[in-house]
Amino acid sequence: MSVNRHFNPSRLTLARKRRGLTMTKLAAAVGVEPRSVSAYEKGEFGPDNERLTKLSSALNFPESFFFGDDLDEPTPDIARFRALSKMTAGQRDTALGSGAIALMLNAWIEARFELPSSDLPDLSREGSPEAAALALRQQWGLGELPVKNMIHLLEAKGVRVFSLSVDAAEVDAFSMWRQSTPFVFLNTKKSAEHSRFDAAHELGHLVLHRHGSPQGREAEREANAFASALLMPKASVLAYAPRMATLEHLIQLKKLWGVSVAALTYRLHAVGVLSDWHYQSLYIELSSRGYRKKEPDEGARETSQVLQKVFAALRDESISRRDIASELHVAAEELDQLVFGLALTGLNGSRNNGDGKARKPPQLHVVSTSKEIRR
């Protein structure tokens, strides 16, 4: 990545928001007046060497980061968040800052690897979210079978999946289109079932709301209905669900579709298996047991197939995450957070030939993963 010789104010703003800091808090950490930070970000003047070092330390970004070109940054108007009303502006900005780093990493990866291209249809004209989910299942040849792995399915269809790694219950996930490439960011600190539903929910936004309509609660409602129908097809639910289900029945049955017991209870009511009274009774019981916050008998967490393959190839070339971070001018921890919970294969190698002397990195060939990725 090219580096300018001049301080880039926009990168300071991004770094500050990525850390969830106000100008006032950053100024206090650096030992300057808030007016100075404002001037730095407006480009009125840049920090001197001493202040730059303190900014770098306070924000945990290398000094070289602040001299790079303008970054491709997600903005609130194009990124769709779950539960946006529950998020603070700081939490939103932190997530969007993570998205900007992910776009950099994705561009770095795509320059070296051939990743699956997008195969997401525009389903905005379908009559309902349920109809859209059924149409997508038919187009992708899923039938009525449960989706074994949502992340693998998204990646096989060209969606780039990254982790938010935000330790805040209010930040579930968000998605966006960047030119012709769809992105999904998941909070991988949630339960496995929660993350699967989030992934399906964000897929709903990508295929239903690419052109920006509707917005707000209506869009969230549609994405929820789409996710529920995609993960738990009506015909499949009617075939397997017992008529007088107990909570113990549902805890076992949820494993078939890989969903939370709360999501399954809601779906059974939506398709008419549960009466209003039965649904309310089960909902009260699962809430009293704490199953709204802690999922019983949690399933195995899904991981990224694309990132695993990419990192394995890089490791074979002795390219470590610190090598990548150095090229992107970010801390290695930033990369760790983007793949947290998604990639088990680490990038702990280095450009070293075993005798303690660094060697020139080999030229990477383009590797196609599209034919290798399957649901």
C-alpha cells in the first residue's frame, strides 16, 4: 500500500472512531487541547513528531498509518446494522472503523487470490420475505434441507465474511455492498446459533434491500422474517415439529436447523404449529430459565473456509500476520480481530529461512478457491 509524505487527517478521524474515542478523550490522552485534535482532523495543521508519537500510542496505530492514502470507509447510510436503535454512536463508529480495516485487508487478499464472485440475486420484488427465502433456496438448489453452514454458504456465493469482535451485546452484525461485492460482519462473541441467524439476517438485507428501501424497523422485520424462513423452511418445520412441544423437545429439535430455541419457538408459532397460548407459555418458560441470554446446549461454531485457505497458503509462503499488518500499516491485533472466531489457522510464520536471516518474500500466485468451496 502506498504511503503519502503528508499527514492524512481522515486517517486520524478513522483511527479515533475505531477506538471509540471522542476528540476530548483523545486530546486528554495525548496531552493537548481538544481544539488541537479538531485542527488535526480538519487538516488545519498536522501534529509535530512528539504529538504524532503520542497519537500513535494512544490509538494503537503505527505512525505510518497516518500518512497513507484516503481509505474506503463504510458510512452509516450504506451499512445496515441490526438493533441500530440500541447502539451508541461510539459503538457504531467502532464497528464502521473495523469495516474500513476489513476493506483494506480484503483488497490485499483479492490482489493475491481469486475469490468467489457474487452470486446474490436481487429479490426486492418478491411478494414477501418468506417468498424471497423460498426463491433463493430454489435458485441455489437448497431444497428443504437445513443449511449446514451459513458462513460457508455465504462465502461460496461471493460474500466476504469478517468478524467485528466487539464486546458489546448491542452490536450484533452489519452488512453492506461495496461496488459489486457483498460484505457481512458478524459479532463472533455471540452464541453459534445467534451468529447463524445474524448471518441469515444480513443475507436478507443484501438480497432484499440492496437499493436502500425500506429502512429502519420495517427493513429489520423483513430481514428477520427472511432469516427465519431461510433457516427453517416451512415444509421442513411442519414435517418435524411436534404439536404439543415442550421446551425440552425444542432444545433437542433446534439442532436440526442450527437455530436458537427462541428462534425455533417463534417460527413454530409463525407457521401455525403453536397456538398463541402455547407460544406465550413456552416464551415465558425459556425467559425464566435465562435461555434468552444464554443458549442451552449450544452448537459448534461455524468458521470461514475462505480465510482458512488463504491463511494456510500464506503460511506456506512464510508470510505472517505481522507481515500483512506492516504492509497495511496497522497493528497485527487489528487483523486478529477481523478473523476472531472465524479462522482457526493462524499466521504466526515469518519471512525467515531458518538461519535467522530474513528472506525476500516469494511472489504469490493467484489461487482460485471458488471451485473448492462447497456448502
